[in-house]
Amino acid sequence: LRGNWVGVLAAESRPLSLLGNAFDGERSAALYLKDVSAAVIFGNRFAGDSKAYLELDEALEDILLCRNDFAGGPEKIVSRLKSEIDLSRNRWAA
């Protein structure tokens, strides 16, 4: 995905699988998640000058978010979650 306002928007969704996608230069957020459960986000690449690679809102439950490649650092994550999510099993360039 390239040059969209938001690459993927998922709200109040269950289940969700995003595997092996390339997000490059979305204008706002590459991936926006709100109230999502039972999700696998694995092996994706986030690059470009998006304002946010991930925008996380409300609550996320039973999320596997790992082995994704981020061209920037964790500062490109916008989180308004009620609880923390583990982002440590991803690769960060910065």
C-alpha cells in the first residue's frame, strides 16, 4: 500500500490477519486499529514518511504483533490504548 490517507483501518473487528504487507508513505497512519481482538499482524513492512506506522485506539485483545519491520523507531506509534501492548518482538531501524 502506498500514498493512501490510511493504509488499513480495522475497527470493532474479530478476527483479523495482516500477513506480509508493505506499507509505504501513508499520509496519516499505515495501520489504524480500534477495538480489535483475535488479530495476527505478522511479517509486514512499514516504511516511508507516514505520521504514524501504527495508530492504536481504545482496546486491543489477543493480539500477536511480531516480526514486522519498521523503518523508524517506536516514536511512530500513536497509542490511546487502555493497556500496553508488547511491541518488543518487532524489528526497528532507529
